[in-house]
Amino acid sequence: MNSFYDSQKNPFDVIVCGAGHAGCEAALAASRLGSKVLMITGNLDTVAQMSCNPAIGGQAKGQIVREIDALGGEMALNTDHTAIQFKLLNSSKGPAVQAPRAQCDKKRYQQRMKHVLELDSNITIFQTLVTGLITERDKCIGVITSLDAKFFAKSIVVTTGTFLRALMHVGKNKSEGGRIGDHVSKGLSGDFEKLGIKLDRFKTGTPPRLLGKSIDFSKMEVQKGDTIPTRFAFYDTRSTEETFHVEHHGRWFHVEHQQFSKESQIDCHTTRTSELTSKIIDSNLHLSPLYKGDIVGTGPRYCPSIEDKVVRFKDHPSHLIHLEPEGRNTDEWYVNGLSTSLPFDIQKEILKTIKGLEDSIIIRPAYAVEYDYAPPTQLDRSLQSLHVQNLYFAGQINGTSGYEEAAAQGVIAGINASNQAHMIPPVIIPRNQGYIGVLIDDLVTKGVTEPYRMFTSRAEFRLLFNHGSSELRYLPTLESCSLVSKSRLELIRDKSKNVDLWVNQLNNTCFSGNKTLGDLIRQTKSPESLPKEFVDLSESTQSEVLYRVKYQGYLKREFNNIRKLKEAEKIRIPNDFSYHGLPGLRSESAEKLNRVRPESLAQASRISGVNPSDISVLMVLLAKANKPK
């Protein structure tokens, strides 16, 4: 059993500061590699807290969770064990853009993840606030806490989320804290600045929570879960023991794995704001901290407040609102789409104008929170600080938004903090391996000007990143470090061999005349006459083989795109080139390109917010413009 390593002569291998989604995955990743880990959190009752929507996954985010699972992370299993509704997004489209999403039981998610940490023999969890860093010759060697106790480690991972000098806003009311009812961290920001680490401010917000019995769901549209749920974890390469590792070993804690059906899942509901909603918001903008100038931090572009939506989309008579349950054993409901920092009395007036919410009761008010973050261009691709050795950052402190993005960074920071402690070279995930590689490369190369959210369009090789292929894409990483058990690694190897074998076999087995089974698969959605040996494979293996065969032309094109982008350095952009109104170019990108005025396509590709798909559009348009007439 691990004990406190509280002297400089006997340090921990890794200290993780914070126990949110990044901190949990960082601690677990370091532990899986054999490191002795101390996780420090300001509140043990909010480990893995879902501060905003209690949902995991979605477009690109669902793929990230699959990649975290491929690297041995816990988020996928924790979601599957605590979900109350499953939904596969874009199910009518191709597998490359399909993404799993699940609504979770907020408290069960939190409790199970805490128990995972408690049962891990390499991890010690401890409640106190980290107030400062201990450094020696530009190296971080430990932390100082609010108890005046010092803890030492060979590597430190900082995952402080929205708590650095955090300030919450509800109308004119301001209070310190990174989450309503929780603490604020002040000392660390000062230490970072003393060490030469630049800090800036971002903001985020959350909607009100309502009492379910006060909502008239009969006026809303029902959103049911999928009849056959798409889970996040890979089960064909896991043993039962690995699937239920917490449930089988907890002293008292035991949760039977539920066989989900459409009937056992909890429904979500949708409604819409009205023109009166917009009028009330418009007439009270002067009371919004965002529009008064009280909040200087930049907010998330793709998760705007209701004030932002009303101002930016004046021609929209209404906006979609999702009512989502917070758990099985609570009647608290999350109002997705109604994030605001307007005063409490205005929040009540707004609800009266929305169908089904006319008599609803607010049990937690909406608020905005402003916090420090460290621009991530101050990190290398291992997520280690360029200013202080042995110091790693992961999660919202790097300017990201979302549980999934945070957890992904936590995995990589935990791996590399452990490797640094044991003098092993870092693990670097390249852009062509998965969304995690894209995420980290974007952060440390381009930086951020607004909270970063992952989209499929950010990845130039996104057709290679279908969620079912995650284990296979990360196999080279698993071969190089012990992130999964030997038995699981062997099953992933077998799966990879089977996929390669059957892709080749289907493409070369004649079916009729000169046509192969591969040709048949590319021509029909429901191929028949497939070999019995193939049909006997796991559903996961079959799906990956069929995907590679069916879309082989598109996948080959992705590899060609790698070569084309290398040519981008040679493509010059005229100084007077106009970006506005170009077909296929997003308005956000046109705005940023016009402001920066890049000299080449390569420079354009490094601008934050300009995605690979935008570069492809520019490449075509510039080729046309430069074509001799």
C-alpha cells in the first residue's frame, strides 16, 4: 500500500494538482506505467465533477473518448457504467462522421471515478489546496499546500480547470470561485507569473438547473435514446475482469452492469425560445456582465450564451433548447442552450417565455465564470512547460473546453510526467494518428484566442479517424509503453492482423466475373454472401474491415492529402487576396485570414481557428486564380 512520500529525499514520482477529468486520467495513466502518484484536490466530493452538462461524447468528442479508451483511460468505461441515455450522432451518415454520445448520471459518474482512484494501489488522493510550486534551478520539484505541508515529486501535472483566480458573475453579483459552491485558487497564478509563465483570461458559462416536477414536458418534443446503444469502451479486447475492475474489487461498492434498452433509458426533451425571449434579453443586455464589460475573458465561440445568440443571430425568431436529466435519483434538469450571466430575476422572466418552462422553478442559477489560463504555446508536444522542467499542464488551463479534450490531455500529460520521472523519452502523438494528436498539436503550435473545442474539420486526416479504429491506430503507442494489460495488447494485435487479412481477402476474392467481394461491398449497403469465417469475427472487427473496404478510395485520398499539404509552403497568397464570400470558406476563417494576411498557404494553416478543410478550399481557389488565362 502506498504511503505519503513527503520528503525531498523520498519523493512521489508524480503529483497531480486537480481531480477533474484531466487530473483523473493523468493520475491513472501515470499509475498504469508504475509511478507512485499523489493526487491533490480542493474537494474530494467533486472528483470528476461534471460542472456543466452531464454528457460525454458528441461530434469529434466521441472519437476522442474512444482514443482515450484505446490508451487505457477510464472515461469510456466510466461513461458506459453510468450512462442513462445513449445516442449515435450522424447515424444516417458514413462511419467516419458518426460519433457516440451519452447522457450520464452526474453523481454516479463522479462516485465511480473516485472509487477507481481509491482502489488504485499506486495512487494516494488527498484533500487540500495547492497554493504554490517548489522549484530548484528551473525545475519543479514539489508543491506547497494550504496546510503549509510540502509534497515533493519528480514530475508535477497541473490540471486546475477554471479555478485559477476564478470569478463568478450573476448580473451585478460577483463572487470568487471556479464553480458555484466551490473554492478559488489564487497562489498558483502568482507563482506561474514569477516563473515566466504568461497567463490570460477566458470565460465560460452554465445554464440554470430546473426542478423537473415544475416542467411541462407535454409541450415539448421527446428525444429518446437509441434502441441499440453504441458504447464507448472496446469490449472485444477486454476481459470481464477488466470491464468490471471496480465493481469486482470494491469493498462495498458494487453496480451491476445494466443491459440497456430503449425503455430503460431516460428521455431528453427539446423546446425553443420565443420572440418574447429575445425581446427580454435584448432589453436587458445592459445588465449582462459580458456586455457591460465586467468580464474581459473571451468565451467559447461554439457554446455561446443566450445573450450572444440573440445578438449575433437577430434574424432568428427562436433558438433550440434541450432539457436533459442530471441523473436517475434526482429531479434536477439541465437546460442546454440557455447559458447566461443575466441577473436571477431576468433568468426567471426568460423561462416564462419558453414553451413548457412557463412555471419552472430554478434550483441552481445560471452564471458565468472568468478564470486564468496559460496560453499553450508555452508547452512542448509532451505538454511539458518550456519555462520549467518537470512541470506539465493539462485541461482547461491550456485554453480548452470540454471534458473529453481535458481527459485526452490528462492521459498524455500523465504518461509523459511518468516517463520524465523514470528518465524515459516522451510519448508524442502525431496528427495522423488521431484526434488527440490534432488537439495537442493545435494547442502548442497555433495557440488559442478562444476556448478550444475539437471538431472533425480540425483534422486533415479525419476519414482515417473513425471511432471504431482507435485501438488499431494507437497500437504502435501501446507497443512502446505498458498502458494496457498484456492480454488486451495481444487481443488488439490479433484484431489488427485480422483486419488487414480480411481487407486483403475481400478485395481479392472473386464474386462474379471480374468483380470481387470488395467491389460488391462498395456497390451495396448490405452485402450478402460474405464468408462464414468473416461473419464469425467480432462485430467491431467486421465493421472496421467493411469500412476500409467500402471507403478505400477516400482513405487513399487522405494519404495523398498529406503530400499535398507539404506543397503548401510553396503556394504564395497575393497581399490583396480577398477572403470574404469565398464558397466553402467559413466566415470565422475568412475573418481571421483577412486580419492576419498570411503570405503563404503554410502560414495560413498555422492561424488559430483556420482548419485543414479551409486550407483545402484555399488551395483549390488559389490554383484557379494562378492558372494561366
